[in-house]
Amino acid sequence: MIDRGRLLAITHLKFDGRMVANDSQLSEYVRSLVKFTETVPEREEKLKLAMETRDYASFSQCLADILDMLEKIQAKDLAERCLKQIDELKKMTDEQNVDHESVVAEMTGFLTIMSSLSIDIQMALYQWPAAGEQKEETPEKAPEAKPAAPPKDIPPGEKIILAVDDAPFFLTTLKNCLRHAPYKLFCVTSGAAALRFLKENEPSLFILDIEMPQMNGHELARRIKENGHRAPIIFLTGNATEKNVRKAIEAGASDFIVKPINDDLVIKKIRKFMK
């Protein structure tokens, strides 16, 4: 049977327990979740195209379709935000006074949250590829724990985050997000540099970009695990497709941060692992 608690405890979902009072309703809910995750990439492309061409009628229709999906999976907060944007866009177009830059900024933030929700759902569903069928897992031998050896300039007990991304822009964004957080953030731009850092250091958390040259995030995550590091791994991604998410989970993902980065979501996800 599907674990109801794990499945329904999804970030951004305000769940109404009456929706899945029995197994039949639960199965229907699962199908709605799967359909949502499958259609998110297509909806994103349509919204972006509508923005590029300033086709606000198509943009409104895309939002209406997304609103319908959000209501079916009971993502109430995001549905309310979607409905608000539909109303605001309608008002602007009626008055023929569209602030295009503001619409693009709002849409970008909205898509980041929607993609994050899609990934959260996929992670919750990962153990159960089909409703009512629990995935059979092969026990893995736990790697031998690597003794911690903090850098010389780090006080004992201070928590370390290692971020790896070949794009300095995203590392700078992460630094800004965490500038007031009680963690020490180290940033490198390649998998090779990360492995050199790990020869003497033991982070409490890894943040890895997936698409990097020479050694991508999936391969780096495997190398990290093989070397005995057991800290959680958060992947940075701008791609919420099922194939990409599943491959990252199989490589050891504990969670995801969706690009473009949303400061509030970043802090929330990091705090979950840095208690």
C-alpha cells in the first residue's frame, strides 16, 4: 500500500484529508499528481513563449489551465497566487496598460515555485511508481563514515555547506541568500575542485549543480558517496522533468533547489537539513 503520510506531506500542499478518505480516492489523487508532474514542463514552455511574443491572451489561457491542475491536486497557496495573477493580467489588458517587465518577473517566480512543487511530488511518489505498488528496494551497504576534519579557519562545530556550480552567478546568489545564516558556505566551480576540498573537509550539506562540464552533478554525487561522505545532497536544477529528477534521486539526491533561485525556498530547504 502507498504510505499516505509521506505522499501527502508535500511542500506547498495544504492537504484536505477528506479528498482521500479511502484507497480508491487516494489512487485518483495519485493519478492527478502524476499528471501534474508530467505536464509542468510543457506548461512552462507555453508560458515562456507567450511572454516572448507578448501574447497575453495565450498567457491567460495557460494560467487558467495551470489553475485547474493546481486545484485538482489541492495546491491551494499556489492556486490562489495563479488566480491573482490571472485577475491582474486581465485588468491590465482591459486597460491596455501592461507592465511587461512586471509580468515576466511575477511569472518567473511563479514558475520556480511550480517546478519546485513538481519535484517535491516526484520525490514523494518515487518509492511508488504505480498506485498501490511499493517499489522493491535493494539494500545498499552503507559507506564507511569519513572522520570530520574542518578547515583551519573554521571554529569547531560550525556547520559547513559546499556548493558546486560552474556558473559563478548562482554561487553568488547562494552567498547572498545565506549571508545572514549561521553556516560557513564554501563555493567551487567544478567537480574536481570539490573532490580536492573533500580530502580535508567534511561538509554538513552539499549543494550541487546537475549540468556541469567534465563531471556533472550526478557523477560528483556518486564520487562523494563512494568516498564515504554521508551528508545530504541538494541538487540545483532548472529541469523538472521526470527523467532528470529520477536520475538525480538515484544518484543520491535528498532534495532540489530550482533555478532561478527563490531566496525563501532556498533557506527553507537548507534549514531542513541543518538543524
